[in-house]
Amino acid sequence: MSVPRPRPGILALQPYVGGEHKPPAGARLRANRAVRLASNENPLGAGKAASAAYLAAASDLHRYPDGDSRALREAIAAAEGLKAAQIVCGAGSDELIQLLVKAYAGPGDEVLYSWHGFLIYPIAARAAGATPVAAPERELTADVDALLERVTDRTRMVFVANPNNPTGSLLTASELRRLQAGLPRDVLFAVDSAYAEYVTDRDYEAGAALVDAAENVVMLRTFSKIHGLAALRLGWAYGSPAIVDVLNRVRGPFNVTAAAQAAGVAALADRAHIEASRRHNAKLLPWFSEQLRRLGFTVAPSAGNFVLLRLADAAAAQSALEHLKAEGILVRAMGGYGLPESLRITIGIEEDLQAVLDSLAEWKERR
Ligand code: PMP
């Protein structure tokens, strides 16, 4: 029997697997509730103003959203000192990544990324029929020379997450500029700064200045992390007028819901919540990393809202993951990222992180 068949390569795609939400039935909950540290969500939740704006949107559910996300783009532009006309909003930065790849790469083209970079890049490349090309890293950090060496005349775009998920590593402002400067002008450079707001290192640039200086750069940002709005799916891109024009042609006419737009505007105005989220991470990320090291664990330095715990091998990582899970503590396995000996743990509230430390200490003792 003949059936509709998708384009070549689609059925070979390994879909993205998100973090687990629920502990297994029968888990002995160490913290009397599930401890969810698998998806780099904001442990303080959304701000009150954003939640109120979301609820207020309920009275207008019969209306289509503003397809142009104008008020939101203007709020982003004011908060970041950018031009609203060069901003495009999306249903999460995920949507914008997919749209960029679909618009700029197809069969026969290469999409370059760093080996332990965010997994959506190779998935989006394959979905578009393009070939993902991974450049090796140095000490779990994107290697600018290795990336530049892998540029061919088929390379259409390069993705770098900075800070990177899941390694937490950071490229300095000058390294980012060196990468851009070394790329052919017709290769699109996507700087994914999903975790920009958490960076405390002074030698950092999220990408807006690069966008202003070069026509082949686009910066991606999200409301899922510092603003705590992951459920609403809201992200934005800042690019040259030409890139923005392309995104506006390929996106759905109403790709961002009215509730997400309203909550986004309120979140940007809620400086207190942004600051509290930033301070929480700046305090607990070094504390948690240090506590893990004191227990004898190896932790990669992180500039994000998570740490990468490096265990002896894949079996040890699996064993620790299962031990935590059995106590209702959910962290992320890293096999899909080529790091099967590692676990990624989001910086949660202190009580949750203490539960992780206690649980891991016990796991270590038992082995
Ligand atoms: N980029 C990076 C580096 C991420 O870690 C994530 C979320 N895990 C995203 C993009 C996507 O974020 P969202 O679609 O929620 O905006």
C-alpha cells in the first residue's frame, strides 16, 4: 500500500527529548515533593506582574494576537537599547532556530555547530534536509579555530550558544568577534544567548553589538530562563534588517500568543524579579559547584543557570541519575549530547540543591 512519505532524512531524525517532569511511581521523595532540575527553568518561577498579565489576557481569548508583537518588540527594544524594527518574536527561541535553519539551509548545505552545543541545532538542520557538521571542542568549550577550519563552500550557517547549554562554557567577547570575523560574509552566524542574563564575567557580549556591526549575525534570546516564562514559549531574535525580513516572511502570522506577549511586556518591566533571579543564580551557582567539589565530584565551570557534573563513566552517571530519580530528584542525562558520563543539574532553590547534595553524598558512599 502506498502511503505519504516525508522528505528523505525526516524518519532518521531523533526527536529532541525534554527533561523529565515526574518522578517514577514509588519514589521515596527526599524533599517530600518532586525536585525538578532537568530543564534549566527559573526556580523562583515567573514574576507576579507577568503572571497577572497572563491571567488578564484570559478576557480576550476570542481575539487574535497582534501578529506583529509590536508592544513586546518595543518593550524589548527599550529594555535592551535596540531598534524594535530589527526584532522578531517567536514561540520560544526554539521556533526562531527552526525558522532560521529552514530559511537559510536545505539539502546539500551544511550547518556548523560546536560538538557539545545545544542539540536543537543538528536536529533543525536535519529537519531542513541540511547536513549538521560538529566541530570539536577544547575543554568542553567551543573552539573558534576548529569551527573556522570546518567552514566549506557548503556552510550556510554557524550556531554558537554562549553560554553554552549543556557545558556552561563561555566564549569571551573577543573570541566571539574572532569567529564572526573569520566567517565568509554570506554565512549566517547565529549567537544563541539564552543564558545571557546569568553571566557575571565582564568579558562577555551577548551579540547585539556584533549584529550592529555585521549583516550576517543574528542574536537569539529567550523569556524561558531569567523571566521564568518557559510554559508560554517566548523568544526573540535581533538581526540585520535583511535577516529580520526573512524571518518575518517565513514565520506564522500569529506565531506568538497574546498571553505570551502580555506576560513578556510585564516581565521586562519587573526589574525586581529579573534582579532577584540573577542574584539567586550568582549566589547559588558557585556555592553548589563548591559543595559538589567538596564531596569529591568534578564540576565543569558554568556561566549559566546549571552545572555539568562529570562522573567517571556512563555507568556511573546512569547509576547517579537513577539514585536521584528514586528520591524524586530529576536531573538531565547527557548521552544525547555526547557526554554520557555527565549529568546536567539546574540551579534550583537552596533546599532542592541541598537535597541533591545529600542524595549524591549517599550515592557515593554506597558505591
Ligand atoms: N537555546 C539554548 C542554548 C537553550 O538552552 C534553550 C532552552 N533549553 C533554547 C535555546 C530554547 O529556549 P526556548 O525555546 O525555551 O526559548
